[in-house]
Amino acid sequence: MALGLDPATYWQLTPREVHLVETGRMRWLEAQQEQAIAQAWIMASLSRAERMPGMNELLRPRSREKQSVEEQMIAMQAWAAAVNAREQHGR
């Protein structure tokens, strides 16, 4: 099936759950398309470069500052508030 579900699973879902799966699948497909476009642009850009940049120039550093427990709680509370507000407005 287009949603990536087998028929037995599909027919066990409520219409709301099917909508959530469909929305998630569409977001995933859009992200995949954006990634493919970005990869094509990078390949075209690199093929025109006079000098191949080093890997350190191409990749972002992976390290980042760790959040404290308090910062994580604030982020999760903000996320939960956003989800609750979105559900109350019927989105």
C-alpha cells in the first residue's frame, strides 16, 4: 500500500490514525525529496570545483554542548505545550 502498511494493519486503524500515518508518510517523502535535491546540488557543485575541499570543510562538527536536565525539561514542556495547542485547534 502507498502508506507503507500491510492491509491487516490498515483496516485496524481508525480514520484519525490513518490520517496521522498519511501525514507522517508525506513529511517523510518531502524530506527524502529535499535530501535528493541537496545531494544533486552538492555533486554538481563539487564537479565544478577547481579544488576538492577536504572532508572537514564539507561536514559539520558532530559535537555540541550538552543540555542540562533543566534545559531538557524546558524543551520537553515547550514541545508538549505546542502539541497540546495544535490538537486543540484541530490540526
